[in-house]
Amino acid sequence: MYKKVPTDLKFSERELEVLSFWEKNNIFKKSMEKNKGGADFTFYDGPPTANGKPHIGHILTRSIKDLFPRYKTMQGYNVLRIAGWDTHGLPVELEVERALGLNGKEQIEAYGVEPFVQKCKESVWNYKSEWEKISERVGFWADMEHPYITYEDDYIESVWWSLKQIFDKGLLYKGHKIVPYCPRCGTALSSHEVAQGYKDVKETSIFVKFRAKGEDAYFLAWTTTPWTLPSNVALCVNPAEEYVKAEAKDGSVYYLARALCGQLLGEDAHIIEKYTGKELEYKEYEPLFTFADVDKKAWYITCADYVTLSDGSGIVHIAPAFGEDDYQVGQEYGLPFVQLVKPDGTFDKNTDWAGMQAKEADKRIIEDLDGRGLLFAKMEYEHNYPFCWRCDTPLLYYARASWFIKMTAVKDILVKNNRSVNWIPENIKEGRMGNFLENVIDWGISRERYWGTPLPIWVCGCGHTHAVGSREELQKMADVPVPDDIELHKPFIDEVTLKCGACGGSMKRVPEVIDCWYDSGSMPFAQWHYPFKNEAEFESHFPAHFISEAVDQTRGWFYTLLAISTLLFEKAPFENCIVLGHVQDKNGQKMSKHKGNVADPWEALGKQGADAVRWYFYAGSAPWLPSRYYDDAVSEFQRKFMGTLWNTYAFYVLYADIDKFDPTRYKLSDCKLTVMDKWLLSRLHTLIKTVCDDLDNYRVTEPARAINDFVDELSNWYVRRGRERYWGSGMNEDKKAAFMTLYMVLETLCRLIAPFVPFIAESIYQNLVRTVDQNALESVHLCAYPVAACEMIDEKLERDMDAALHVVVLGRACRNTANIKNRQPIGKIFVSGVDNLDETYLDVIRGELNVREVELGAAAAEYITYNVKPQLKTVGPKYGKLLAGIREHLQNADGMQIVTTVQDGGTYEFEVNGSPVALTLADVLIEPAQRKGYVAETSGDYAVIIDTALTPELIEEGNVREIISKVQAMRKEAGFEVTDRINLYAADNEAVLAVLTKNKDQIAREVMAGRVTAGELKGYVKEWDINGEKAMFGVEKV
């Protein structure tokens, strides 16, 4: 009937067979087709960039993103699972630059924009097959045949439509602002891109002396960016703070904040005059450098509230070209605009550092100031500084003309929409995401690059500006005919000029492309080519029910999705979002090639298999926490769950085959079920209820661990306790009930675990179900997800069995403490915390703990007490000289009473030498003490005590069980089948032979021996130690 089940744990090899089965039979396609017309469940797949290889973190995201669509598909929902590719932007351009040996925009333009763009288009598919293969291998089901691709013209047209909507609302504008700027890439970046590239760095900060005009005194200013000093045009103070003119010990005179005077000049500095910051306004000083001619008044004191006294000198230098605050001060005071650093990040030819990178010139500038006596002090300063998220170049805050989306205008709606999302974990809503949105700034949307969606803005010399929202509009407004198949990328689109609607002149497109994050954030509508096509499809799949990516996407895709949806539709684009932590190495360190601690995803999948890796990510820790990934941990999770489940399934197949048991011939409802059967079925349906509730609420770890616990109870409680029911010949009612119960549970488990571990679920299903049921569906993934049958759930039964399980666990712990083997019977146990159990459960306890008698409702205090001592670090400071008296009192007091009082949150009160003492749980050290001849273990409300005294009868029974165990081991070592009958021989120890002879019938029955012979050895022979007695045994197949 069934195929023989291998008992090895080579799951990875079996997964390849499953992959072949899925592909050959189009199982994924069939799973998509079966629910067409059903209720929609919408999942958005965040698009990866296919010009980089997938890493182990992508296995985590794919595991989580696969779980819920599989679950919803099995529940009957129509889940499209459209894959996508993010194909524009700096990541692609930098890869192509490296491949072509180019460095920077100047060399790109010399190479040619058109061939460069063509290379970018080709480059995005460098690792496409790698992504597709690893997605397939990990069991991530997505429609790779019909993906959305952000560089396709239909996609770009939809993005243009959205930008026109924003432009027409007056929210897309050109501004001259300080922007985060990458000199290597030659483009501004958005705030969410900047947020992904911060590093802690140590740099040199300096205190600079600016000589006051007309007097022998200096304004003392502090800066962390010496490279901006050549562009200085003003100093700034806080108008409300107090400043002084003070003489230092060496006779030098300085202006600085009074609060910082002692710290910088010494406490003995002589204060000459005091001022408010406002009184210093417009006071002039001599410029540090004169490389630039200025056309406006410069080099005087300005005032601004942002200047603080938390560090520095209370005076900051102003270079309006290189800082947001500086720029605002410059605008307010009409300061000249001096920008001596070029867009490539190098100093202008008119300076002494021409051609040198700005930050690299810091050292030379400091040396120059020092040589002229203008350097007061320098110090190392550690701070968080932004680097380019793609090329790792330090960013400059640089005044630049850029295009912006006015996110500040929609901030309130943005915050409201964020609060409508079910963020998992919840703290993201008001924390990482909420804080970012509360401080939202206008989105710098334009990029001075080449490979991206062209910004669809055309401008005329007359000042008129127009946003194009479609190819049709482009064709209607073009000066010359535009072909239908025009490519919308640079440089082709740059050649299209439009007729100006204001003056009739010719309009040219602005040269910028847009932030590639805008592309991916447009996927809810652009994947449908909305609004030009598929209007109904978009509307029925917006917003998404579920998305998931790593935590850094709060500054990336999560933000751009939310921002664009708010701008266009005034609603959140997704309802539920699981935010994933990063994958770390065994020691909690970030994985990096430099450290050599990167886990190869292909190696992991080849060694342990996709299910094992998936299960580790599900059950190991909450998905939003960092995951420590290493082989041993994955293997352990695989062994405990998959290994246990597989062995249970193998057990069923082995005995079902022996008995030619066909589950299709019977009904569970016709079976006479035992209490254990009913308990297992109740537990199963409680589990189904729990798992469905968890998955419906986007919980991952909880259902995985609940499944894991159930499989453990199934194998190590139900099957182990009832394995004798499957032995013997014939098919009696009890055996039929045992087989049907185990079959129904395994079949249901296949479907329950299928979204989590799709490979092992399929492997088991194909043999367990399809081998015997010709009407079974082709794949477990085409089956319906289990639904809990409330009538099968018996809460009292589960509570009682749970109590029995607690008693057994504690009883085993007692045996370990007393060093008494499980095969050695004991006389009696006492149970506290359980007053009443049916005989059925008492039988279970007696059988599991190998005990003759169980007494319920025992008073734990009769067997357990505690030694209590004072906790010196808390009691000592409080009571000092009373400590010796406290120690003596605790030694003589009732330990159980003390512990009961403090563990319940109370205070144990008494007097020492007339002085009151009150101790809490934090004030005492508690050591359990056992009554002689007994061993006790406690957990919560439960306590189990075993009587360790062993009578001769108990010892003999233990020896019988030991003999049976050794003979069973020999049967296995000799390669006998479980159905083989044997002859048993024993020799060389009179004491053991006496036990064997006396209990011959019982031993023969247990080991399936037709004959038991003492004093003779035959067959497979081995020496054993039977509780200290050496004896020889032999077994031979009859």
C-alpha cells in the first residue's frame, strides 16, 4: 500500500523531488486558478533589484511573505502573488559604472548616455535567474511569468500620471535648497535614502578665532566641518543667551557664551563685558579667507534661536551653501552665497585646495588656520554622519536646485494613514515610522542621473511649466510627431519638445530623472498600468491586505508606498505590515564579507533544506527581532519538529503496512475511541483554532510553536504511550481506533503545516493520503485549510490531561534528582495541586512514571521546606547591626511560611531585639530542602514528591524491565523486523537467570520470544549490565 518511509533526515534531497513534482504538474498555477472568482486577498511583493545576489536575509523575507498567501489560498481566497522587479536608480548605475570602468558623471557622458542606459537595462537582469532559482528553491510561490517591471514604458506612464496629479495639486515644485548630496554620484538624495546610510564616525572639530573688526579681540566659534570655513560669510549667536567679552590667562580676549567661558578659557578668565546675543548683532569681524568676491554685505554677527549652549562656544559659523540652518539665516539676512566646493565634491580652482575632495581638505585647512594663529583648539568628535546608501561616500549638505514634493502639506493625513495600519510589532506605528512622519520634510524627488523614470516636467523660456501625464498627452503637445513606441527613458525623451500653452514657444524637458524609490512606491497602481488599463483590477486590489519587508524599509518602500498613496488617494496602501528584523551571525554580529561571517543561502538550502530554514525563522524568535542564524540552531529546530513529525509518520506507515490498514474503509465516527484518542483529537482541533486565529492576526512565532508543541505531544505522549495498540495480529476495534485517530491527525497536520513547511507537507501527503485515496486532490496545496470542529473540543479533557502531563514531567524530574532509572518501578508518589483525576489519568501517570500508587491532594509542606537566608546586598544597608539577629530568626522560622508569604507579593514581618523587620522577596535567598527519603519538584501550583524507598519486589520488577529493554535493543541491532519472532538465550549470571526464569512468560510476551532458554547461548550474542549484574544474552530469529 504505502511506500516505505526512509528514517534518515535527508529532507533537502526529498525537497528536490517535491520541486520536480510541483513543476511537472503545474501545482502553483493550479493553486492560482482554483480560487478565481473567489474573494480577493491582496499581497504586495516588494520588488528586489535583480542586479545583486540574494542573501540569507532574503530567505527570511521570502519565508514570511510566502506563509500568508499560501494560508489564504488554502482558505479559498484569490491571491494573485504578482512578482516585481525594481530596475532603476543608483544601485544599477553604480554596477554598470564598475563593469565599464567608469568613474563619475563626466566619464559616463563621455562614454555616451544612450549606450550607458542600454547597459543599465541589460544589467538589471544579471542575477534574475539566481533570484528565480532561489525563490523556487525556498518554496516562495510568486507569478514570475507576469511580473511588473519598473523600467517598462507602461509602468513609467502610470508613474507620470501620478506625478502630474501631484503637480496639478501644486505639490510638485522646484526649489533651491540645502539637500543631502552625494558628490560621487553627483545627485541629491531624499531624506528616506539618507536615513539608511548613517554611520558613527570620529572627525576633527575645531574652535576658530574670528578677529573682531577694529579691536584686538576674537569671536570664538566651533565647527565640525572645517571644509566649510572658506565659504564662511557670517557668525551666529542665540539672541536670548548671555555672552561675554573675556580675557584668558594668556592675555587674549574672546567673545563667547558666558555659560561656556569657564570651560573654554578657564575659571580664572577675567570678564570684561557682558552682552545679550541680540546686542552683538551686526558686529563685524575680519574674514578668515577671501577666495570669493561677495556682492552683498558679509562677515558680521547674526542671530537665530537654533544656536544652543550644549556644546561648542555658543557661536556658530555660517556658510549658507552648506547647511539648512545656515541657508535660512542667509535668506533672512540677505547674506552673499559663497559655494567654493563644486558639485563633484572638490574645491574650486580659486582656492588653495583646488581639486581636493572637501572632507579630505580638513587637515590642510586646519594647518592653515594654525599657521596664522587662528586655531584656538581641536578635538576628536564622534557623531552620526550620513553616507550615500549606495556608494558609501560621505554626503555633503549642499545648496542645489531640485524638484520637491511638498510632503509637509499632507503631513496630517500621512500621520493619520500610518495610524490606520496594523503594524507588527505595534511599536513601529508610533515609534520608528511615526517619529519619521512627525518630522517629515519635503521629498527631494529629482536625481541628476541617467537611468530612471524621467521627471515629466517641461519648461518654457517664458517661465511656463507643464507636467505630462501620458503618452497621448505627450503626442498631442509635441512640436513634431512622436511615434507610439517611443522609449520614455533618457536620452530619447529629452529630444521631445512641446508647444508652450502660454506663449506658443518650445518647451524642453528638465534633465532630471526621479528617485527610484518613487518607482517602487507606485507599484499598487503602476503594476496594472492604471489608470490607462485595468481600473477594476486596481480598485479590487487596493489597498493590500498584507505586506512584509525588513525594518529598514520604514525609511524606504513602506514610506514611499504610504507617501504616494496619501498624495493620490488619501488612504494607506496596505492594512497589515510585518516588519522584519535583520539576520545576524551566531554571536549577534552583522553579517559582512569583511568579517567572513556571511551565511551562503544556497549552502544552507543544500545542507538542511528550505523547510528547516523556514521553520527556524518562524519558530526561532519573533520575526521583528534580529535572528541569529547558524547551522547548529537550524539543525536543532529541524530535528525537534521535522524529525519528530517524520518519525511519527514513518511509525504509522510501518504498522499500517503490516496490517494492510486502509483508512478509506472506515469512519472515525464509527470507531470506539479511547480517552487518549479523544484527547488527541480535541488537542488537534484546539490547535487548528489557535493557528487560524494567530495567522488571521498575522502572528508567526506563536502558531509555529503551538504546532511544534503538538507534534511533540503527538509523538512523545500519544504514540509512545499507545504503541502497543498497533502490535499484535488482526484488526480489533481498539487497533482500528488507534490507526484511524493517528491517520486523521497526520492527514490534518499535513494541511495545517503546508503554508509553513510546504515540502515536508507535500512529501507526507503524497504517500499518506494519495496512495490510499484515489479521490484525493493532487497536492496538499490544493486542499482546503483545516477548520476547527468545535464538537471535537473537550476543554475538561484537555485540562485533566494537561494536569497529568504536568505531574509526569515533575515526576520524571524527581527521578532524575534521585538518580532512579525510568525502568525501575517506584512505590508511591504524592501530588499537590491536583485533588481529583479520573482513573484513566491516574493510569496514565502510573504507566508513565512506572509507579505503583498515586496520592492526590497531598500537602506539599509535609515533604518540602525551605532554608531562607537574608540577601546581604538589600538587607545589609537597611538593617545593618540587626543582620545577625535576622539571620538567626530566618534559620529557626517556618521556611514554607516565609516563602509562601513573599512569593505571593507579601511582606514577612517580625522583630529583632524590639526593632521591626519587614522582608520582601528581594530581601531573601531561598534554598529548597527535602525530607529524608523523599524527592520533590515544583512548578507553579503543582508539586510532585516521590518516595525513594525501593522494596525487593520493586527492584526485581526493575530488573525485568531492564532485561526486556536490552533484548529489544539486540533485536534492532541484529536487523530483525518488528514482526519477527525470536528465541531468547541467557547465561553467566545466576541472579539474572533467576529473574529471567521467574518472569519468563512476561519477558517472552514483550520481546516476541517463542522460547526462553537459561544457561545456553545462540544467535547474536552480547553482554549486558543489568543493574550491576553482568550477563550474556543471545537472540535468534525463529
